[in-house]
Amino acid sequence: MGWRPHVVSASSSALVLQFLVLLLPLPLPLLSADASSSQTTTTIYVVYMGEKKHDDPSVVMASHHAALTSVLGSKDEALRSIVYSYKHGFSGFAAKLTQPQAEELTKYPGVVSVKPNAYHHVHTTRSWDFLGMSYGESPSLSSSSRLLRKAKYGEDVIVGVIDSGIWPESPSFDDSGYGPVPKRWKGVCQTGQAFNASNCNRKVIGARWYGADVSEEDLKAEYRSARDANGHGTHTASTIAGSPVRGASHAGGGLAAGIARGGAPRARLAIYKVCHDVGGGTSCGDASILAALDAAIGDGVDVLSLSLGGGSDEVYRTLHVVAAGITVVFSAGNDGPVPQSVTNALPWLVTVAATTVDRTFPTVVTLGDGETKLVGQSLYYRNRSAAASTSNDDFAWRHLMAFTGCDDAEKLRSENITGKIMVCRAPEFKSNYPPTAQFSWASRAAIAGGAKGVIFEQYSTDVLDGQASCQGHLPCVVVDKETIYTILNSDRISPAATMVGPQVASPRIATFSSRGPSAEFPSVLKPDIAAPGVSILAAKRDSYVLLSGTSMACPHVSAVVALLKSVHPDWSPAMIKSAIVTTASVTDRFGLPIQANSVQRKPADAFDMGGGLIAPDRAMDPGLVYDIQPEEYKSLDDRVDRLNLPSIAVPNLMYDSVTVSRTVTNVGPVEATYRAVVEAPAGVAMDVAPPVIAFERGGVRNATFKVTFVAKQRVQGGYAFGSLTWLDDAKRHSVRIPVAVRTVVRDFVADVSR
């Protein structure tokens, strides 16, 4: 940001001052704040000198050396600088140069261009690479993440997936190269309809299904076995531990093309089918869930992943699972951005919010003038050579108002939308139904009415899943509210493309991701952590599809838990959870605060993302952890605020101070000193005692401290957010916990707004 002029002055005759504020975009990540560094730092530049001018390679190379010598001053320096000589297909070379040297080389006769070297990577399904979990073709490949290599890619860790079953024939569950099933496994491969003993292997080592709480009528549309009719369970399981599959893309249409794989690709899977397609929806009964939880303890799983909604007291039974040493990971829910919508908020669970990744699917909408082009997002990939089009007078504009408008098939048929591109406005007033549901209704109505395309307005374009109903019928595009005001007549919708990289602002908390605080447990800060959950490509039946939801975020965390379990088999579930929360990132790749998509985008807070975006490699070496013994959770009905959680939530800070206590356990170097760095919530004084904790060789591994909060103003306030970070003197570890505090004067008029 800058401004002109730098100095302004006023006189009695000039009461109005004018100045210009310049808002300039930041460049791509800066490696150094020293502007002079580019003068001395060498970078590989590719120099193109056009077509070959001689058939003798030595003559071509001589011209390269001559060009470099002219800039570097000596032939020896040129020989040391050169990296590659291109002498067969064209004339050119790659060399290590400073920026001034590269600029000087552009003036040399015969040099066509001088460009910095660009680095290209193998394309994958993106979310794991986005988290720094790059995966080499062999365990020795240095490009793999430290956590993956240390954990041997999850080798022999057993992850239980409680969901809608599995499609065992998917290439994601190929067991080639696997050793015998771990001897500690005590589970079974339950046979049933379209599922026999051979459907289990050394990858999917066990399968059970539960349907006793589903009526015979509802089971008619289901497999009476662990086979997945819905596809949800297959998607989550392959996200956790899917074997690498080359050439995967969304529905085989080319979008998001690359290698589909799980985060712990060598882990074993134990499948527990508790969810069934019932009456057009998915139902997962408490009885079945409890049976699966019980079986999982006896079977010997290490991690349990449940991408299921909450709202049931029976989820309390998960405490028995945690007491058995099994980490339990749940999704936070898809009812955001409404506050207090988070589910699965029990303190012993890891509750996961959803973020975007650095990939989008831009779709060009060409307006009726044939020149103006706007960009939305879609999953439209069919008939790529013949995009949807219509003449200028075939334009339909309809308001989507709750149950009327674009979701009203009868009305649309009466309006004659056949062959037209239908533009659907978002509701003028807040709807009881999320944009995903409205989009699904609108697309079905458009198909029934014979429309040729749908342009649908959302305040966020996070969710593209609903477009599955469009595929094979017509192109459907979602656009933001600014874009739709420009659309006066649409003439053409082009197929979507795949854009990946730093041009895509990410991560952002997804609009649909449920938010805290927890209405049931306000002293427990939820969600705990955020992970990729928007447009995640994973297996479904024999194909691969993009799905969004905290259901997709949950298995990302489950996979990381599996890897941590492999590296630290003696860590308790609370220690693993703490390592994930305290090492999370709260900034994007440019060092700016993570944003939360909502009706209006804002900086994300702890009720949006918990500790932040999961950082798998950092979680392997957290330095300090907040541990809790399972029996301590039994005091939940008494004083939940006394639990040693890796977060602090104070929902009732009155005029008097509130003090909470926490204990950290040193899992890093035996000799270490940590200092407290406090970011106090606005309007609140926050004090940590002691502010310095030290660990010595042969001494205790635990240190207890107290945090005291005092309201600066006696007001009825909303929540404010801060953090407490322990930094070690070696600057190797940064252990951060989120803090949320609400000042209260009178309990009965407490304001839960943020």
C-alpha cells in the first residue's frame, strides 16, 4: 500500500485535502526482505537462442560459452555456471546467474529470451500435496514428506472407517506389494450380498455391516453386506489410505486429473458399514454405530474415522474407544456458516472443519455480445468440443425465492425455458435451506423444463457437488453475487478447466463448514482443526469423483493420525490431538491470515478453524503436548473447563477474573526453555504464570502454568479471540493454542454472536 502525496498541508483557504491511496498486490512469496539479494543470489535461468544454426554440436555449445563468457568475464566462469546445453532440438542453455547477469545476457546477439527456471510437479489429486504430503514413487525418494517417510507411509497401521461401506473392486484398494495382515488384527471379513471373503485382502483386511436398526423395506434398496451402495464410505476410505492410482479424474472427464491416493497409502483398512440409503437420504443408526465402535475395540484398530453427523448422546460411548487408546476423528458438520452449528463437540474427539485447497475449476461464460467473458465454476466436462449456447433472445431470468422460482418445475415449464440458459438469483432473504440444496432443486427443474444451461448465484462457490445432477444433461455454473449482476444475456458456457497453484487464494474455511461455539459444551473450543474438504477427488464405485464436505476433511485428519500413530506408538489420543492442534497453520502461503468464506468473507477465527489448517510434518515434532488421561474426561458434567485441552474457551468472563490451568509435557529435546507469547483477545487482559518454563536433563517432563483473564470493560460482549504460544529458545518449536473469551454481565442476556 502506498499514497500520493507523502505530505499534505492545510491552510485557512483550503479545508478539503485530497490524496490517493494505492493498493498494490503482493508479489509471489518473497524469499528475502533484502532488496539487494537479487543482485548476488544465483538462480537457474533458461536461455533460448532460437533454432540450431549449425549441425555440429560443438559449434552450438561454443556459441553458448561465448554468450556466457561475455557476461561472466571468463570462459572458466562460464563453464562453472552452465547447467545444461540444448543442442539437438534447438539452441540454448541453462545457467546459474544473478538477476543483473540475466538482464545483461538479454542484450547479447542471438539471445531470444532469458527466463527464470520454472518447476513442474507430477499432478495429483492435490489435497495431500497442498498439505505438504508429497509422495515419492519409492520410500527413498527425498521429495516425500518427512512424516510419510518416517511413518513408512502408514505401514500396518489399522484405520477403522465407520461409514456406508466400501466398493472393494476400486483400484484404490489394490493390495499389490503388501505383506501379511498384522497379527494383532482380530477382526473378520463378514460376507453377504455381493460381498464374499475374496473381497477382503491385505489392504481391506476386515469388513462388517450393521442393518439391524434398518427396516426390511428400507433394506430393499441396499446391499445386505459391507458393499457401498452410497459411495460415501468408499470416498472417505480411499482418502485415508487409498493406494496410488494413476490417471484418475472426476467421472473420467479430465477434471482434477492426476494420481489419486490416500494420505497414509500403506495403512490397512477395517470397514464398518452403519449407514444405508433410506428414503432418498442416508441414515446411520445409533445402535449400529455403537455396535461398530464396540467391535472396533476388539478388532484391534488404531484409529477410527467417522464422517457422520452428531446430535446424539450415544456418541458419549466413544469415550470407551478413546480409553482403549484409539484416536477417534469426527467431522464438524455442514451447517455453516451459522454460529453454534458445530456437532461432535465432545472434548475427547478430534472434530474437523473443512477448507478449500489451491485448485479451482473455472468456467467461462460468454455474454451475448460475443466478447464479454465472465468466470464462474463448474464441473461441466461433457461435450467439450460443443459448449452450450443459445441465441441472444433465448435468455431467461428468474428469481429463486425459497420454494418458488428456479426450483419450481411447473412454473418454469409454463415460462417456456426450453433451450434457454436459465439464470437463478439467490434468495433475497436468508433461506432455511443451504445453497447446495437450492442448486439441486434448480438444476432438476431446469432439466425437467428442457433448459440448455443453468447459471446459479451463490455468496460462495465452495460447493460444486450438486452439479452431479447436471452431468449428462446440461452445463451448470455457479457464480458469485458480483458476477451475476453483469450477466444480462448469456450466450455460451465453456467446459471447465483445472487451475492449480498460487493463483488460487487458499486455504479458506468453506462456507458450509459448521462453526462454533458448541451450544452443549461452551467451555470446549470446537472445531479442533481444519483440513481440505472442498472438491476432493477420491474413489466412488469404479470411478473417481469430486465431493465436498467436512466428511471429506475428516479422513484427511484420520490419515495424519495414522501416520503419527506409526511414528509415536506410545502417544495417547490426547497427545496426538494436541500435536495436530498446536502445530497448525493460521496463515496462508503468503503469510496472510487464513480467511473464512461466509455470506461475507472475513479473517478466520477459532470457531471457524480451531487451531488452524493441519500441518502434518510439523505435527510429528510438536515439542510440547497437552495430555489427558481417559478417566479425567469422566468429570465432564462437573468442570469441563479443568480438562487439559490444547485450547481455552471462557464463555462467561464476568467482572471478576477467570483463571484456568494447563500442563504441558515435553516430548522434544530433554533440555529446553520455552517462553510464553500472548495474543490477548480484544478487550481482555491475559496473563500467563510462569511466563517461562524450563526442562532439564534428568528432571520432570511436565510443567504446569496458569492463565488469568480479566475483562477491561464491564460490558455484555461477544466472543473475542487470541492465542497462547510457547516458543523455545532454539526457535525450533512453536506450540500454539487458540483462545476464545466472552465477557458477560448478566447470564440470561448472553450474546453468542462473534
